Amino acid sequence: MDDEPDIAESFTDLLHSFLPDVRVDQAYTGEDALRQLRQQPVDLIVTDFMMPGMNGVQLLREAALLAPGTPNILVTAYGAEVVRNADGPTPNRILHKPFDIAEFLGAVEAALAET
């Protein structure tokens, strides 16, 4: 979800606490995320907008080809206009940094409820 390992690890730990029976996979680049998605389906994709290589919207575009209809959350410190102008689909949900844990978990819960 994030290209910074400490931040990605924190979110992984949080998700493990919130959803103890759910497998949570990490990827530090869009390419790694796509490689994992090719190996097995996921219930939700959470990605940062700015990552090395491809950005989060580009990742979601490629993921939509591999797993159409998979809900997603895009996290960004950039404005919604930047995300809308990126080359790819509009994310299901956009969380703007900084956000609190309750907001993040609420977005995850809502996205999973839609599946």
C-alpha cells in the first residue's frame, strides 16, 4: 500500500488487528502488487498514489484488467484533481492524507461490505 516499509507495516498490523481472520499481503511497488494479484485474487486493493514505477491509479488500471470489480482505496497527499487527471480509472474511494485510523478502517469496512 505504501512505498515506505514502516508505513506499509503499520497499516498491515492495523488490518491484522481489525480483521484477524483475513490475509493481508504487502507490496512496495505496483509491479509487486500486480505479480501478487496474478498469483491469487484479493478482496480489496489499498494503494498509495505516489509509488516508485507506476502510480496508484496506474496500478488500479492494471488490476482492473486482472481482477475486474475488485474494490479499491487510493491513499494520497495530493488533491482529488491530480488523481482524476491521472491516466487510469477513478478509484472507488480516495483517502486524503492525513487521515485518522477510524476513517481508514471505516473505508476498508465499507469497501469490503460492497463485495
